[in-house]
Amino acid sequence: MKKERQKSTLRIALLAGSNLDLLEKPLTARLLEKEFAATIWNPGFNQYRQAILDPSSGLYQEKADAIVLYLDAADLFAGCLANPYDHSMAEIPAIVEAARADVASLVGIIAAQLASATVFLNTLSYADLSGTYQGLEYNSGFSFRQIVVSYNASLRELARGSSNVVVVDVEALVMETGIERWYDPRLWYLGRIPLSAQAHGQLASEYANFIAARWGSVRKCIVLDLDNTLWGGVIGEDGMTGIQLGHEGIGLAFVDFQRELLNLEQKGILLAICSKNNPEDAYEVIRKHPAMVLREEHFAAVEINWTDKAENIREIARRLNIGVDSLVFIDDSPVERQRVREAVPEVAVPEWPQDPCESRRALGRVACEYFLKFDISEDDRRRGEMYHAQAERERLAESAGNLEDFFRSLRMKITICRADHETLPRVTELTLKTNQFNLTTRRYTESELAAISADEGCRVYWLKLEDRFGPNGIVGVLILRRESREQWLIDTFLLSCRVIGRTVEEALLGYAMREMKELGATVLTGEYIPTGKNGMVANLYGKLGFAQTDSNEKRTLWTLDLNQKSIEVPVWFEIADRERISAQ
Amino acid sequence: MNKVLVDAVSSILNIRPEAVTLETSQENTPSWDSLAHLRLILEIEQNLGIRFQSRDITRLNSVAALEEAISNLGR
């Protein structure tokens, strides 16, 4: 069953020093599994340089979105490979720098013509180099490995230095697969195809994961079973001392698995529990078992009861305010997995190893497939904590007499600023990932947003929210475009789901309104583009006092006459950092 | 004919399974180009768990030749 997620077609350019034709089919297939339709432009064997240098090449004609520039050691260091003993260690930095500069300049040429495209570079593996060097490496003044190692290290700077480069660690894939299975010399000599059939499959999955993640398709939460998943045995039968968890034998496999989950939690992935158990038994382990790595505060939502798991999973999504298609469900029981697959097909349910020794590795594969990230923001580090605080807010809301009392009691403090170099990554992440409170669902890459925020006729605002339970981080984005001196258009207006229902939208728009007036604006136009997920904001502009001016299936348009009506920041917000804002 | 072979020829070369015969060859099948040939070989190898030698790969350019090579490998 297919999800109703709409995505436009991605144009991919496949540029390589060797023949990568066999990658086309598996790559489009893997992307389609992730609901990305893709077309591939491939100029063929060793045409990458011409394709990049020729301004009329298909690369630019097709306006590629993603460019896979796949080069291996034989493409970049052919001379050194042909005459391995002709260079000394002292010459290696210059040899590597020449290759790095060459690749950087090719990337620069692409970026100059395709500002919003992403170039995927790869690490080299040492593996395709001859065994005849064995013994010399590390023991003599000769080294080829040093070339590969320094080149790979230089890619890090390239990726960190420009927002349109992403590095795919192909060397790690080669290590995982093994040299003998990665390369197929028969295909090389018969068709100049260096890689084996298996390697093409793995490479396709890896690039599909990276491309999908770059275009915002990343899940948000792992829902975990307890018995025989987080620990060995059944707590209701085996008891605290009977379950396997700790440094003895197999117990260590569960500790290691939990450690890996904790790493994901610190990367900003939410953890939740969905278990059929007596809550008191399970909580006793979570709170008191000395070997538990994960504790109550690491779980954003917990459902421990005897209800059907599919129902509990829907409840978890509802409480976290995320779609069920943001969840991955891990359970050792094939019956439960099947039940969830059938009842909630949007949830990703990976096969799970029977043997707990394999769990940690299986989780690594899940992380690559669903939770790939290219950076960790401050927000990511605190996400779990923030969701935990959300539960306390909900308890407060239940006890407050009326809504206004509740808003006041939250003691909300907002900061609104224009996006800059530091905040662009988070702003980008929000435009890519926000589905529900998102008026237009325009997805922007970081380089596109950098261009928009540098444009005089545009304003990119972000909003940060703090309340009595702690910080929420950057949770709102508003992008305005000047249509004419008097008229501005709301290009993007979104809020993270964790702050919905707290009048934050009024604060953000009200604040921007002040600046608009100072700039001489008199009319503000708002647009609502329905996506199937953002129904909650269909009438937002109407509620805020805009008048509807146009409506069809694809969008509705609204305008607000700033001379007649204005939107104010609600009185229960404290506005922080005034100086910094007015200084901008 | 070997069913795995027929399925591979049919799916890689875009021919209906009924139309695949011992006479089907690279010569009389336009979609059977050199890349499709390698693809076909890899598909058969993977599905039967066998591995051809490079000198055989270039020779096996008809269904009849493939059928014989597969049975020689005991599959």
C-alpha cells in the first residue's frame, strides 16, 4: 500500500570515471520505494569532466537536482597507480592536494550554474589497489594508503565548507562487503564496469538513502518493544533477576543495543515504548535495573498495556503530534510485526533478527535507511528532553481553568530573528520536514534558503520559543517576499508540531507585521496549498482576519489590508532579544 | 527450458515469456545489447547461484547456449 505523500520528480545526474550504467535501475527502484520518482541522466563511461565543463551539456540542460560524482582511486590517482614507487611520502601532500583541488573546482563549476543542486562525492577505498605493496605499507617510505587516507580526509573540509556537497562513505561500504565481493573483474574487462552486481545494489541503496534524506524524507521516532527486544526474557515471568541484561554473556548484547539507541536519541531521534506488559513490572526494570542504559527520560512516549499494538502505535503518534509515517517499529515478534504492517502500513516495520547478538547491527541498517542525518544541531541533542517536557505541559493544560490562564501559566518567551549562517541548517530542516502546520509546504535546500535570505526582496524569519518547562528551540519559520513596495506575499509559514495550539503563529505573524509596516507594506497576501496533511491550517488565514480572494483545488489566496487590520503579538508572550532584532 | 533462464531473458530483454525460445539470440533480438547481455548474465548468476567465466560470458549470446551452459553447471 502506498502512502499519499506527494513528491515531485528528482533529476539525478550520474557522473563517473567508470561505467555506472548498472546503477540506474536499482537506484530509481530504491528511490521509488522511498516515494521519490527519479529520472537519471548518465553521459556514460568517463564523461564526467566534459559533462561538467561544457555549459550546454545535459547536466545543465536537465537542471539536475542531485549529482552523483562517483570517482575511485583509479580515476583520481592513475599516475601513482601506474608507477607506484615513483613518489615518496614527502610528495603525497602535493599529489593529494592536486586531486582535491581538481574535485573542488568541478564542484564549484557545478554550483555556479546549478545553485540549488547537491553534489554527492564519495570516499575512496584502498581496496582496489594491488597486494604487491604489502609489507612496504607502514614499513617503508612508500605508501599508497596514505594517498587514499588524506584524500578522504580532505573531503570532510569540502563538505563542511559548502552546503551543496554531501560525502557518501563508500569506503565503509566496501569494508562491510569485502573487497572480493565488491569488485567484479569480469565486468571490468568485458564492460569497464568495476563493481559487482551486489555492489551496485548496495551502492544504489546507500545513494537512495542519502538522496532521500537530503530531500527531507527522514523518519522521527523508533517505537520499541521491551521483552526480548530491549532485554532478554519476559519480565512478567522471569522477574528483575531473571531477565538478560548486563555484562554477563548475552546480556551485554542488549546493553550494546540500548547504547546504540541512546546514540540515536542524542542525534535527535525520538524513542518510544510499545509493549504488552503489566506497567509496574516494566517500569521497575526501566527505573531500577542497574544495567538499563535507557531510562524514563529517554522515552518521548510510553504505552505499556495489553491493548493491540497497532492501536498503541497510533496513540504514540497522536501524542507526539507526528504522523504514523514518521515511525519505525522494532519488535522481535513476527506476529506483532505482521499485525502492525497490516493495520498501519505507513509505519516502517523492518525485519528483526531472532538472535539478539545481531540487534546492534540491524539497528545500524535501520539508522541508515530511515534516520540519516548530515549534522547534529543543538535542537537534536535536546529533542527527547523537549518532548518529555511536552508531556508535563499537557498535564498543566488539563489542570488550567481556561485557555488564556494556561497560556499565561506557560510563561512563554519568544525570540524572532532573520535567518543567518548559524540558523539556516535548522530553518532548512523545518522546511523539509514540517507537514502539518505548513501553509505552502515548499521544501527548500540550505543553498536555496541561503539565496532567498540574501535577497533584498525577501525576509526569512525564524522563531525560538522557551517556556517554564525549558527551551523548545527554533520551532517556526516565516518567509516573506516583496511583490511590490506595498505588497508582500507569505511564501512559507510553518510551525513545528510540538508547539501547535499555543498561539505561536499569531506571535510570529504579529511580529513580522510590525516590520512589514516599517518597510511601507500595506497589503499582505497569504496562500494555502492543501497537501493531504496540512488540513489543520486550511482556514488559518481566515481565523487571523484575512479575507479570501481566490480559491481553487490547488490553493486558496487570502489578503490582509494592513491599514484596516493588524495582527498583534498576544500579550502572554515575552519578546526576548529586542536589541538584536532591531540591530538587524 | 530452465525456468529461471526464461524469466531472466523475459524480464531483462522485455520479451513475453511465451516468446522466449531456444532460437532467441543476441542476433535476432534488438533489446539484447551489450549492457543488457551483462545484466542478463548477472541475473541468471544471482538467481541460480552460479558464476560464469569471462570467456563463456562473451560466447553465451543465445538462449540455446545459455541453456546448455546452465545444465553443464548442474542447474
